[in-house]
Amino acid sequence: MNITMLSAMTLLLAAPTAAEGDLDVAMEAFRAGEYARVVEIAEGLPAGTDDYRRGLYLCGEAQLLLHRAEAAERSFTGVLELNPEAAPALVGLGRSLLAQSKLEQAEPHLRAALELDAKSASARRALGEWLVSARKFEEAETLLSKLYREDPTAPLSARALAECHLRAGRDGDAMAVAEAFIQADPRHPVGHFLQAVVLERMGEEDAAIESYAMALKRDERFLDAHKNLAILAHTLSNTYQIQERNDLALAHYARYFELGGHDPALEQTYLSMKKFLTQ
């Protein structure tokens, strides 16, 4: 189950051409959560074609989900070089810069996207996320709450609002968003993921592990759930003394990287843990 909304993507991928087989395959891979495969296909599309531009945008979205923000920045920049008024690519570029903590560089791209499409949910949400990173919590909450009320089943809006509450120190409000989303769409992983994040913040680690597992039961390819669960289990291993926690951490570290997750520091942690436990 893909947790990324495809509406903005559709703007760039609409009106397919007859020779668009590879792009169709990439889209199917994206919907299936096979993001590393998406990047592989998109990077092989011939330059100078409409498919290339569309594939480059899709590649950027996949790279963001794989935690490859610098690569995503290059992909979205490439789209904008071909079409400077591609609002979804402006949003993607802003988000990729935000993921690298480049707040000053991200803001103008997000504002430009909203000038081009003031109703864009993805642009409004990305600006809300920027406001959270800039610690403008009141303004962020106003924007993100309105966006979430417009569609309580939108996973990215729920996640953005919950994370706003968490960053502002309102754990109870974040839990309310998680629980409301579970009620709205119990089959989607995001509600359980958000619940796990809040429980972990509250020190209820065992309950958090169960909620991360519930999220992964609904989407086994959910990278952030694998990453968070691996780190939590590792932390709870009592310096490798609890074998059950060791096994849980190793399994989810491994799956995170198998799925294409990119975090060099985390990879070093994982490899060090494996080496210590196999000595």
C-alpha cells in the first residue's frame, strides 16, 4: 500500500503516449511501494522525451520515500529545468530541501508552488511542514488542521498534523489525530504508525512495538515503520543483553535496507550491531 497521494503526480503523468510502457511499469512499481525499482526504471528513460520528464518527477517522489533527499533534489530540479512552472515539482524540490534542513532554500519553492496552484493540498501541506520545521507552530497548526478537516482520510495530512502536535509538545493532540485516523481508515498503516510514535514518546515502549507491528501488518514495505521499530528495539536491547530485542532490531534494520532505505549513519549502526553479535 503506497502512502503517498498520487493527485499531484497525476498532473505530470497525465496524457500518456503510445510508447510509455516503461513509465507505466514505473507507476505500477510506485503504487506497489517498490521505490528502488521505480528509480531504476525512471533513470533508464530516454532523455528529451515527455516520458523522461514524467519519469524524473516520479523518480524524485520515490527518492524522497527512500530517504534520498539529495538525489530527489536533483530529480525535481531536472523537471523544473524542463518546465519551470511545474507546481508539483516545485513542491517536491521544497520538500527535498526541507528534508536536508535547508529551510531558507525550501520556502521560496513552496510559496511559488502555491502561487501557481493555491488549492494544491500537497503544496499547502508542504508549507505546513516547513512552518513546523521553522517552529511556527501556531501558524502550522492552523494550516494543517484545516487541511486535515477537508479530508480526514488523507494519510499525509494526518501525519503532518500529528507531527506538528508532537513538535509543539502536544502529545495528547497527536494521539487524538492517530486514533481518529485509525477510526477513519483502520486498514491504513499511518494511523497505527502515528500511534506508535506517540506511545514511544510517552515511554510506553512495548505498546509502541505492537503499534509499529500493526502498521507493518497493513503495509510490510512501510520504510519509516521498519526504521523506527529497529531503532526502538535496539535501544531496548540493554546493550545487546536481550536476545529478543536484538533479533527484532536486526530483522527490521535488514528489511529497511533491503527495501532501499538510505541512512548512512543507521547503516553503520546496523553493521556494527551485526558484527558485535556474530563475534
